[in-house]
Amino acid sequence: MKQERGKILEGIAASPGIGMGDAFCLQRRRHGIRRYHIEESDVEAELLRFDGGVVRAIENLNSIMKEIDSESSRNHYDILQAHTFMLEDPVLIDGTKKKISERRLNAEWALENTVRDLETMFFNRADETLQERVADLHQSTHHVFDQLLGVQSRLMSDIPENAVVIAENLSPSETTTFYRTRVAAIVLEKGGRASHVAIIAQSLGIPTVLGVPEALEIIRDGGRVIVDGGRGRVVVDPSDAQRERYEDRRKRRDSLAMELLDRKTAPAQTKDGTHILLGANLAALGKLANLDAFGADVVTLFRTEFMFIDRAQPPDEEEHYSCYRKLVEGAGGRPVTIRTQDLGGDKCPQYWPFADERNPLLGTRGVRTVQRHPEWMEQQVCAILRASALGPVRLLLPMITGVGELRELRELIARAKESLRKRGVAYDPDTPIGIMVETASAGIVADRLAAECDFFSIGTNDLVQYTLAVDRDSQELAYLYSPLHPAVLRLVDSICKAAKSQNIPVALCGEIGSDPLYTLLLIGAGIDEIGMGASNIPFIRGLIRESHRSEAEKLFADALDAHTVEDVRELVIPWMRSRFPRYFSD
Ligand code: PEP
Ligand code: MG
């Protein structure tokens, strides 16, 4: 542990705001497994040690299951139960014991060996369900390894309120647990600017810094930490002076937020009369109250893939419907855009059948799953259409790459409508059908796509990734991942022009929507609606109300003229800072 007072760690600014609290270090098991042969006389003791590890692991799982009682965690409960069954499976347990007694391997080595045998056995069978069990096998034996190694790996459910969570990385489903437990801030060793951790943290308004190397080594569990999510800085064990400085900045930001919140019902309209719709991006129902609290006009994006994760099977039509009904009712008459699942990449459930892809971000993702599992999409589309009978709903398709794909999906939607009609179930036949423009190909053929859908939603998180060929999660390549790249700006420009030429609205739902630095560029490009983590809406509204569309158009035109990312940055950042100093004092 090499902690120093007031040390500043630099990382990627992933979700703005200043968070202070005590560090809660989520240490995963990082120790290597020691492998050694035991003496004949030690076999009995080693068998007892192994049994003890298994019993404690099962007890541990049972105690977590006891804590999970809410309806929404039912599937999590089922998964943990499957893990306990796995730890009672004679093939695993007896197989390991045999290796301890016959080959005299120490318990960890024997368990590791048995896991490897089972893995090979599962993969060699063409049976998908057996292959899916490999993930269960790893997760359940993880608990036994922890017990044997004496490492108590801490669980998400242990995190106290207002802690600063420090971890190597968090899965998207782990991050969604912060809908329940309020944390002060998040610091991860891994992750990039548009990773899903960043997106969820933004939607929850949790200050977050990602890509901080060795954070777990440097930050002491329980030690005081300040996280500056806007600048990408982490202050470890701050001095009194540092603490006061950050408190001061936080107060200034809070007072601007309070002032802007007072005007939350004022329209987001420029001084020369352009009205921009401001919407919330949501990934779960938990934060519907934020729509009123921050004055959202619409729900620009409801990400549904998290409903598919943390469970043993995909949701059926009724489960989908029950969720969308609550969403539409909770939105209180605001238009709601529901996106069909965008599974794949880093959002893969346990039953994911495409786990062996070499390059998941270029593999089966979003609407591409329809080839193997059309029923996932059919049931979801039926449920979204049913929700359209309850209030204004728009249906959004992710990961579209061309017109052929869009036509096939429109046929699927038409069949879903037909089946609802036959079943006598109500839906709005005019439910708008839009597409995410987030692949380079969709951007390039946007004129053709605009003629065959009702609205666009530009997903810059992926558009940047797929245009610049940079993994959006990569910490190493974060320096290349820039929405200000001239190629991205040109695409955004031609996408907006294509939408205008067909008279369809264009929304933007990537993370840049939350960042005031980009607001004028977006208005200048001709974006009609901007989606973001709801807590950012007052800032973006305030800024729009102080601006003119004419200056936004000039800024965007100048940015389009620039040749490099650096040129665009040097143009936009100082201009925004001097034009709107209050919004950038942080
Ligand atoms: C995007 O790609 O910009 C987007 C909003 O979708 P997601 O982040 O869920 O991929
Ligand atoms: Mg996307």
C-alpha cells in the first residue's frame, strides 16, 4: 500500500460532479492459485479443508439470497440458487476430491483442474445449455476459491450508502445496483469515456472517474477520497486545504444547479426562437421521479437490455409489457422512446448464445440477434406496441447498418401488429419507428434510411467507436476516442441534413448530450432533441436559453472547416468557456 496524503490520481472524466466519501474497495480475487503436492498423511486434512471451503461458500450464497427479496431481483436469486446447486454437484465435488486423494493435489489445484476438465467437456458437446453452464461453473467456484484462499471478496450488496466505490471494473448489471444503493462516487481502474458504467453513472448523477491505473493499490479501504468527475481527478486522503477547496467548488456548482432548477419549466429555447427538446436517458424504472425533478420534456432513450441481464432466461412479452406500462404511466404523458434490446458487446446475459465471438463489438449485437432468436425481438416489439396504447411511445431500433436490415425489421414489426390485431389487443398503429444512427454505414446512407423511418436518434457513443475504429471502453486508446473528430462532425452534419430533407426529427442520445461543451455544436448541426442523464437537463437548458441559434450554426460551420481534432478542440473549448463562463467554472 503506497498511499500518500493528498495524492492526486488522474483518470478519464466519465460523469461530472464532485463526490466525497470513504473508500469502499471492491477487491476481486487477484492472487494466483498456489499449486503443490501434498503428503499422503495430509490427504484427510486437505479433504476437510476443501469441504469446509465448499460449505462456507454455500452459506455465503444462502446469506446473500436471504437479502434478496424484491420482485425485481427474482432472477438474481435464481442465478445464485443455480450456483449453490452447482456446488453440490457430485461431478464437481467428487471429481475434485478424487484429485486430492489420488493425485495428491492441494485443494485449489484440484478444484482448478476439475473446473478445466468440465469446461472442456461442456465445450466439446454441441449442446448450448451445457456451454452456458461454464459461466455458472466459474462464478460458483469463484466463491470456493475465495474461501480456500481466505480472500473475502466483497459483494455489491455490502456497499454502504455514500461510499466511494473503488474497483478494477464493474459489469453493466453491477452498476445498475446503484439504482438501489446511493453511492458518493465511483473510481475504476478500467473503462473508457463511453463505457456502460459511465452511462449508468451519468444517468444516476454519480461523479465517476475511470481508467485510474492501480487505484486499488493506492487507495486505502475506508480512507477519505474526493472524486472530481468533471476533471477526471481523484484526491486520495485529502488535506484540509484540498477538502475546503472542493467543498467550495461543490457549493458553487450546487448553487448554479439550484438557480437553474428554479426555471425547470421554462422551455429550452434559444434567444432567436429555436426550441430544443431535452430528454432523459434511462436504463431502469428506478429514477422516473427525475423526469419531474429536472424538468425533462421527453424520455429520449429507454435502454431495455438491462432487463435481459442478471437472469436465467430472457423476459417474456408480459414482463416487457409490465415494465413499459410503468414507464409510460410514470412519464405522465411525455413521449417515451423505447429502444429494443441492444445486447452484445459488454452486455451479455448468462444465456447469451454468441459467447465465442472473437470481436463482440463487431459481432452479434442489438437487432442482429434476430437471426438466431427472432422471438426475443417479436415479444419485445409486441410489448412496446401494447404500451403505445397507454401514451405516446416511439420504437427505436439499435445497431442498424443499412436499408435492407431496416426493411426486414419493419416487416417483423408489421407482423407483430398483425398478431396483436388478431388477438384483439390495443396498440397505436401510428407508433413512430426510428433508428439509432450509430454505425458509420448508417451515417453514410442516412439519406436512404431517412426515407424509410420516422425519426433518427444519433448514438455518438457508438458512432465515434465505429467511425474511428476505437473501442469505446478502451482506456489505452481513450486519447483517440473523440466526438470532435472531423469525420464524426461531418457524419453528424450529413445525418442531420438527411433527416431535414425527409422532414423527420433527429435526436441525439450519446453521452455528449450531457456535456455543455457540445451543446452549441449540436444546435448548430440541427439536432431537435437531446437526451442525457436527467440531472444534467437544468444546465443544458440554462445554456440553450442564453444562446443564439445563429452563433451555434457559425460555431458548427467553423468546426467543420477544421482539419484535426486538436483544431476543433482549440476552436470550441475556449470559445464555449469565454461565452458561457458560469457553466464551465467547474
Ligand atoms: C450510443 O451508442 O450513443 C447510445 C446512446 O447507445 P449505447 O450507449 O447504449 O450503445
Ligand atoms: Mg449505441
